[in-house]
Amino acid sequence: MDVKEFEVNKTLPYDPSLLAVNISLRQIEEIAMTVSQRSQVSGVNEIAWALRALMLTDLTTLAGDDTAANVRRLCLRACYPFEPQFFDKFFERALHSEIHTAAVCVYPARVKDAYQALQQFDKLDKVAIAAVATGFPTGQYGLQTRLQEISHAILAGATEIDIVINRQLALVGDWEALYNEVVLMRSACGKRAHLKTILAIGELGTMENVYKAAMVCMLAGADFIKTSTGKEAVNATLPVGLVMIFAIQEFKRRTCQIVGLKPAGGVRTVRDAIAWMTLVNETLGMHWLRPERFRFGASGLLDDIERVVREGVAKLEAQEADKSKQAGPGVEQNAVESLCNDLRKIKEEK
């Protein structure tokens, strides 16, 4: 197995001044509602945004009955979500190979299965392998056990580690102790894997705690901050996402270090995904909507993406067949061209 090294974020000294925050929940909810209302699209635009969401997805299976066969099927869907000839009328055939998920996400015990499947499909350099670790989903294990789980996942082939933070430390306000734990997890990953820190926002109690936990993880060297395990009663919501984005913006302003965002749990439909992408676009900018800075953690989102894309393409083909119908508005055509340009850039970079 080839050992790769990645550019990862640096651990910065603990600075309690970054944790000072005062959040108006009502204002946050109003902003999130306004963004949600602006995220309605249709036609070619909806297809383009659905495909963009696909390429930002960590396709996930975290079930107790996961087997090597389940993981192989997951990897097959991640690599080849649509048959090669499906987009021939809309995209250049050379761009089809770039339409795949950003990563697959599994338990550490299933990382080897994912590695072997992606190696067979010749996609190891295109689809990352993420592993949840550190006692997912509760984090209620000894520190050494949690650190060993990170090492085990990386040795098996994981290139991204999604750790869960110790919520008990956050709830009692022992932020420096939480910082010290995440620093050790950053060290365990080294440059061999990117570190995503799961805040488990549904168990943090307040928006202020969400902000502070995000800041602590970013100071400790996280490459991404992630909303949830998907196992809590409350998972990814737009108001929580906005608070985390504010933390990312302030952290970047104070340290010049960039940290990505990963909503997980509750993002089940293309409409959900578009709402999140609209939020990111309007706060962090369109350049943030790429796998290096933004991901969806989801198991069922791909099903709705496939439905939306197939139904949308069928409608476009029907319109082309019916000469009496006029073509869609230019802004919709621009959405496809924008996506094609992004695919060309990805291909050139690789």
C-alpha cells in the first residue's frame, strides 16, 4: 500500500480569546429561513446543482450489519453513479469520469474492504476513503483506545478520519482539555490523513457551545468541522451550519487558516443539499463548494440525486423531441456550462 502525505492544517496554540461569542438564536434562524427560501431551482439548474451535490458527498454506510459485499456495492455506486452513456447529449464523454462522489465513509473495520474495492475500480486517486473513529458515535472510550483506532484506520487505507469529540468536556466547559485531546488526534493522523472533527451539535446544548467547540477543533488543527454523527436526535440544520460558518470566517480572519465544513445527518434530498450549498455560496463564496472545503455526509442523498437527475434529463430529452417547445432560459444553460468548466478544471488538475 502506497503511503501518501497530504497538506493538512497546523495545530495553533490554545487561545481562549477566540471562544468569546454572543449569539442571537432568533436572528440566526431568520437568516437561515431567508436563505432556504432563496434556494428554489428547477430544470437544468436543478440537474446541475444535483450533480454538484453528488461530487461533494461522502457516501456513507455505518450499520452494524455492514459486510465486505455491502461496502463493495457502496464503492461501486460512489465511482459510477450513472452509466457512461447517460450524459452523452449534455457533457463531453471525457468529463464523465469526474462525476463521482468525493469519498466513501465506513467504520475502521471496513476500510480494507473499501480500499480493495476502489483499487479494483482504479479510483483510489479520485474517491477518498473516510473512516469514523475515536469511539464513534459516543466517544465514550479511553483516550488511548480512541487514538489507536485512528492509527488502525490509516494503516488499513483511510485517507480521511472523522473523529467524534468528547462532548462531556464541552458540556462542562473544559475547552482546553478538549483542545488537548483533538491535538493528539491531529498528531495521530499526521500528514497521512485529513482530520474531520464531528461536533455532535445535537448534544452540545447551546449555539454558543457549537461555536466554541468549532473554534477549539480548528485551533487543534482540524481540516474540517462536521455537524453530527447522524445518530443524534438533532443533526445538520441550517441555523447550526450558519453558526459554524461564522466560526470558520472568524478563524480565517484571525489566523489565515482555512477549514472546511461538513453537514451530516438530515441531508436527504436534493432540495436539502441546494439549501446548504446556497448558504455556503452566500457566506463563504462559490469557491468553497469543492471537495477540499465542503462535503455532505449522507447515505440516502444519492438516491434522491439519481431520481432528480434522471427525471430532469428525461424531461429535457422530451423537450428536444417536441419542436414546438422552446428551449429553457439562458441562465439554466449557464448552470450546465459552469458545471462542465468545473469538471474540466478538476480533470486538468489531476
